[in-house]
Amino acid sequence: MEQDPKLGKPFIAAPDDPAREDAAGAPWRAVASSPIEAHSGPFRILLAEDDADMRSVVADALRGDGYDVVELADGGRLLVNIAARLKDGTAGDSLDLIVSDIRMPICSGLQILSALRDAHWHTPVILMTAFGDDATRRHAESLSAVLFDKPFDLDDLRTAVANLLPRDGLTSPPPSR
């Protein structure tokens, strides 16, 4: 993690990589203070990440964009939270997006995502990993998840979140079951 010298806010940036350049040819290296399209409406995001520092940085950035973020420290807590929402029927009304690490204690993000898709629950999911291989990418893609390799640019994550949420400012429709 680095610190934005202008705002004093932390951000995550990938090492300068010539393969990732913007249209002007500058190395890919944006900061979290870049403007991201705002959405109206209270969008709720479940964020599961076992690394407390990473969880804090991502949660702060998403809250700064106006989202209601529920932080969970491991896969077990994510599983319990989702199961409770499915059981009481509030999943579609109170959850718009899941952002999860893949490797976590108790349950992995991929295991949870597989179970959700098996239950025909289609809430958008973003997975994060420091261990992304081709098989993991194919598995995540087959489950309609967006996969981010750590370290990643926080603005790319924020943009993906904004793009996965409805544009009309209303909460997303109930997931099909």
C-alpha cells in the first residue's frame, strides 16, 4: 500500500508494468483520489478479506464512494452472513455486491461463490487473489465473477464496483432463485 501525497489517503497500486499503459503510453498507476462515477441510492456490499489492512483500505475507498460496506474477516463469516440473508429472504433487498478474497480461513471465496451459483443466486461478485493462476481465472470466470490479482489498482476495483451496480440508483432486483 502507498499513500496519496495530495490527500494522505492510502491506495493500492500495481508495480509499473510496460504491458499496462494508458492511452497516452504512461505507466498504469492511478490513485484512489481519481473520480469514479457516483451512484445514488444505498448500495450494500459485503467485503470479505482476512488481511485487516487490505480490508480497511478497500472498505474505506468504497465507503468514500457512498457504498454501505459490511466488513467480514474470513470466509466463514461471509458464508454465515449470506446464509442468514438467504434464509430470511432479504438477500435481494439488502445485498448488491460481494467483494471477496479467494484464500481465506474456513471457506474460500471460490467455494462460497460456487455454492451461491448452485443456489441460483446471481448477485455480482468480485474476487481478489494474490495466487491467480489460469485454472483459478477460468473457474472464477465460469461463475461470472470478476477477478482482481493483488496487488491491484484501487481505482480499477472502484470502477468495476460502479460498473456492476445498477445505474438507475435503485437497489438491484431480487436474485433469481
